Amino acid sequence: MKSRKNLTRFTYETTAFQGWRLCLSRTGTTFTKYFSDKKYGGERKALKAADGALTELKELLEKSRKVNGKLSKTTINKAQKLLKAA
């Protein structure tokens, strides 16, 4: 499968990890989470989980308010909690 915006596919033969990496940056803050094929039961299921988490994260960040042009600490904590639960 091909990588998409904010979702990158990792399939290197020399590493133990194969799966998807979600990476999203907003106003100087970067959110990253890895979705392993092994944990989610295959490439497509890992992609589905990563895509769902990306959608939720984008919704959260769009609705959030900014303090001095940056995300508030509350928003950052909510986003990290969301990614941890995914």
C-alpha cells in the first residue's frame, strides 16, 4: 500500500517494525504514533486504525483554541491521550 498525507508506510526488511506511522504537526507541536501490523492484525487493519486516529486528531485540533498562536496545554494533553488510546 502507498503512503498517504500524514501516514507513512514502514516496510523495511532490516527492521523488526512493519506498519504505519501517523505524524501530524500543528503550530509547532508534532504528534506521532506508530501502528504495527503485528498488533493490529495486518496491514489493512493497521491502516484503518491509523486513519481513524488521524481523523479524530484532526477534528480535535481544528476545534481547539490557541493561546498566543500555539495549541493550549489542555489540547496537547487531550491529543496525546487520544493517540495513546488508539
